[in-house]
Amino acid sequence: MARLIITRLLTMIPLMFIVASVVFLMLRFVPGDPARIIVGNQRITEENLQNIRVQYRLDKPVLVQYGYWVKDLAQGDLGRSFRQRADVNTLILERLNVTAQLVISSFLLSMIISIPLGIISALRRNTWVDFSATIFSLIGASSPVYFTGIILILLFSYKLNWLPALGEGDGGWDTVKHLALPSLALGFSLACVTTRLTRSAMIEALSQDYIETARSKGLSARTVVMKHAFRNAMIPIVTVAGLQFGALVVGTVLIEYTFGIGGLGSLIVQAVQVRDYPIVQGATIFIAAIFILVNLIVDILYAVIDPRIRY
Amino acid sequence: MTTTPLLQIENLQVEFATRGGAVHAVDGVNLTIEPGQTLGLVGESGSGKSVTARAIMRLVPTPPGRYAGGRILFEGKDLLGLSDGEMQSLRGGQISMVFQDPMTFLNPVFTAGEQVAEAIRAHQGASKGEARAKTIELFRTVGIPNAEERFSAYPHELSGGLRQRVMISMALSSRPKLLIADEPTTALDVTIQAQILDLLRHLQDEFGMSILLITHDLGVVAEMCDKVAVMYAGQIVEEASIEPIFDAPAHPYTSGLLEAIPSTSNDGAQFRPIPGAPPDLARLPQGCRFAPRCRYRQAICQTTPPPRVAVSPAHSARCHFAGDFKKNEPEPAIAGRTS
């Protein structure tokens, strides 16, 4: 286990470097002159424009730019934003907080909804409970998060006026209120997949021979389901939950946009629009790191859940 | 001497709902087990022997299953009338079960010890520590070496024989009065089979329990049982104590089962498989259920279901010609499939 963790953490470094390099090169192929976009609509002489290019090293060939970027990266410096006069590190860390809150609350919400619902569906197979859960899942799986988001805004903000529709709040309870709707929209779309998965994993586990042994021992129905079946059903659930957590980090882009939340997602979207290369590159590295860490956690959880898995 | 039987099954009916209608997996079964006795329940796959066993534990999944009739009296109480809670405390307490394949019947994600200890905690209200100590004690009783270490072994780390010993220790943990063993040796190596049977016999002496031994192996029956019931297509077709069954089977099916055992003592001449397959329970023959495969069948066998005929006070068979079917001219060969 310790070996797994160490090797994974070590491979993380080249992996993140490759991802960041690919993004770096891809950005150079995106049409549009960053210098012009930085200036915006102001009138400017060609000479001044050239000064800006020199300042940001945009006048150099791509490979030379890459060389400088690698050198800075090795020192942990993600560069400075073209547009916002600040370090990329600082900008990202500022925004990461809101996004992390959003991701974690959506994820927890999704689990709290989907696992009990999936278990109940499995136990009450082909009853109205199961059918309702299936319909719920289908709706969720087929509605994009921004659509769900808008419906939630219309209902809870516009009609009922219970919760704010925009922004990330000023901390504490205010943040909770602001993040409730976006978390619900994201959590709902995830919950659908996990509900279906939990249902099928539980049906599978409940049909195993060891369930009969557990019942023959005189254990309560609750122990049989929650201990003997659920522990075995958790393996596929953890796999998908891990993938979902990674996808959530990306998924927040849409939801932050819909709800006007200043998180990492909206930072990236804005940066792409204005060709603010350093921010896009830096954010990609952060997201890659989160993906890799989540995968590592999933692998560790496998071994914790299933003793047959040893690294 | 009139003692109440430990277990008395009366006219048990278990049916399963299928697309083609209700199928009677167990159709009017009567069985009696006295305290300390071992009853062998013999039959082919699908004959209803495992369903009968699970019905005693009330482990038949309902739906699609349904206890359609009859009574299962355990020490005089009808198990089919008990509440779920009462049944739960009986399961693993006074009646317990050992299953066929100790690999799939043990939960792969819990240690062997935990799976036994939880049964002890459930029935005896023992603390974690007490349950652990009792489990290790039980492991020693069933002959698991290094019992203390094996407590925290996972099923996949144990051999088949050890796993079955774990299952047995689990079943015995609350000193049951009745142990149901559903083909307890089928999934094991031949050498281990003998050890496990030995262990069961030894434990029966020590614990004084009754055993319902389900098997398709008549050799195991001869070795282990006081009495035997032969099941075919959901019914008991013959019931007797051991010697009469082996010496003078009263039902052609039992006779066929005995002839189907390859043996060195009868010069191999008598080795003759029973042709065909058991009938589809959804489309049973009109007369005797075994008639389509029976070498001795007569006209009546194909039209009228046979009654239960007593050939001696403790020996009965469900055959029109019970006890003297061999008088009938055997048909030389019977066309294979029946369904």
C-alpha cells in the first residue's frame, strides 16, 4: 500500500507535466493574438503592441516560449496573468476555495440522495418506488446541468424567492444559501447515475450465496442488507464516485457560469475567451492534480473495501 | 416410547410463480426427524430437496416463492406461522445450515472469524471480545489449525476444507438442535469430503443434534444417515431406514439410483444410468412422475398418480407396484428425453 502511494505520487509529476505541455501547445494553435485581446478596443500603435508582445515573450517562437514556461514551472511559478495583473498561483488559489465548496457539497448531496435511493430500489424491485427512482434517474441523466440550474433558479429564486440565484455569497450561512441551488443542480445530475449503479450493484450483491448464509445465521434484514450486501456493492460505487468527482471539477464550469459564481470554472472560461494563456495552463495543472489524487484515493479505497485487492 | 419429533413436515407445498404459472417445487412433502437422528434427503438437481431445506429455514425467497400449504413443526411449533422476528432468532440459533460451496457462501470482504463471531453476537448477546474468544474455541473444535491466526483470515486465504470448517463452526455456534447440511461435501476434494463427513459425525455425537443431510450421493447416505427419503420432482418417492433402502428398494427410481453408482463390488455389470431427465415441473406427466423414465412402467402408471404405499411399517414408496415392481417385465430401452 505504501509503495502504491509513493509510486503514484512520483508518477504524478511527469503526468501533470505532460498534461500541462499538451495544453500549452494546444493554446498556441488557438487563433487570435493575445496582445490584441489584452489591449481590447483601445486604439494602439503597432509599436506599443509589439512592446506588449515582448513583455509577455509572445514575440518568441513557440518552442522558446515553452522553454521559459518549463523553467518557471520547475520553480513552482505558473506565471503571471496577461490580463489581471497578478500571479496565476494566487488567482487560482483564490478561486479554488469556492469551487472546492461547490464540488464537495454537490458530491455529498449526490451520495446522500443516490445511495439510499438505489438501495431502496434494489430492495423494492419493480414496485412504484423503484419505477419512480428510475424516472428520476432518467430525467436527471438526460437534463444538462445548466438546464436543471435554470429550472431551479426559476422555481426557488424567481417564483418562491427562497434562495439567491447568483453569486457565491459572503461566507458562512450566506455562502450555504448561495451554493444550495448550484450544488443541487450538479448533485442531481450525478445522483441519477449513482442511483442506477447502486441499484444494480445491490441487486447483484443481494443475489449472492453469502447473503443466504448471512440470513441463515439469523442476522436482521438490516444487517444483511447494510453490512453483507452493501459492503460488496461499494466497489463499483466507489469507482464511479471517483470518476464523478473528477468530472465535477470540470462540470463546475457550466454551473458556475449559470449561477455567476466566481470559481475556478469561470476563471478558466474567462481566461480562454481573452487568451490568457498562463491562467489556462495553471488551472489545467491543478485540475490534473485533483484527478490523479482522486484516482489514488479510489485505489486505496478498493483495498480497504475488498481484502482480495492487494497492491 | 413416544417423543415429539424434533421436526415434522406435513404435506408441505412450496410453489414458485413463473411466466407459465405456478410451479410446485415441493408438492406434498412429509418428513420426520427425531432428536439426534440423521435423515438423508436424496435426489437429483431440481427434485426440490434444497427448496425443502430452505423452507425449513424459511429462506425461500417470497416472491417468487410461496408457502402454498402444509406445516413445518419444529418441536411442535409451526414455523410457517412464526413472525419474522421469531423465525430470525431460530435461524442460526436452534436451526442452522451448512451450504454446498464454502467459497461462494462465505462473504469475501469479511474475515472468517468475524462471520462466525457476528452469529454469536446475534444469538448470545456476546460482546466483541467474548464472541472472538468463542469463535476461536469453535475453530479449535472443528479442527482448524492455528485458530487464533485464522480468525482474521479472509475466505480467499483459506483452503476449501478450512472454509467448510468455518461454515460448520458458524452453523454450530449456538448449539443448534437441527443442522441442515445442503450437499456439504459436493464442492470439496474427495479426500477432504471424508474429513468433513467425519467431522460432522463427530460433532453430532458431541452436540447431540439432529442432521438433515441433503445429498445426491448415496454413498454419503449409507455412511452418515439413520433414515433416508428419496425425492423426485417435488415429492418424496421413497422413505425408509438405511438397510431396506439399500437391500430392497421399493421404488424403481431408488433402485435406478443404486444401479447408477459405479461400483467395484458388483463387477461393474450393474452400472446403469437412469435414462432421460426429471420432468419439467410446469408440465408434469398425468400419472406417475417417474413413469416416463421407468423401465417397469405399466398402463396404470401413465394415467393415475400412485398413492403412498407402505411396504413395511417404516418403509413406504409412492409407486403402484411398491416393493414388487421387478415382477413387471422391464422394457429393454426407454426413449431418452421426456420433456
